[in-house]
Amino acid sequence: MKRTPGTFISNGREYVALSNVPHLTGVAAHTVTDAVSTGYVTVRQFSGCKVISLADVFRLLDYKEGGK
């Protein structure tokens, strides 16, 4: 499996660095910020890097679609 920078695996779950989410998904940074501040996605921290789970990335895409 090919790894890309800004992705992590912990306990069998894949995570994406919060700073990479807009680049990977095409979602505007302010939309990601809104989703985090409202608690729509859960932010975790690994070795000083803030990450969200891949499942939350897909939820974020649904959040974006709902905002249109």
C-alpha cells in the first residue's frame, strides 16, 4: 500500500493531517475550520500533529455538500 505524506495509521485506522485535508478533498479551509469548531469532525493529536480520521474526511465531504 502506498503511503502519502500527511497520512497516518494507528490501531488499524487511517488518519489525515488536518493541514492536508483541504488539499486532498478540495474542501475550502474555512469549511474544515467550521466543521472542527462545531464538533462535526473529531480532531486527535499524534506526535504533535493534529489529524482527523479518514471516516471523518468522508463526513466532511457530506458536510460540504450540505452547505451548497
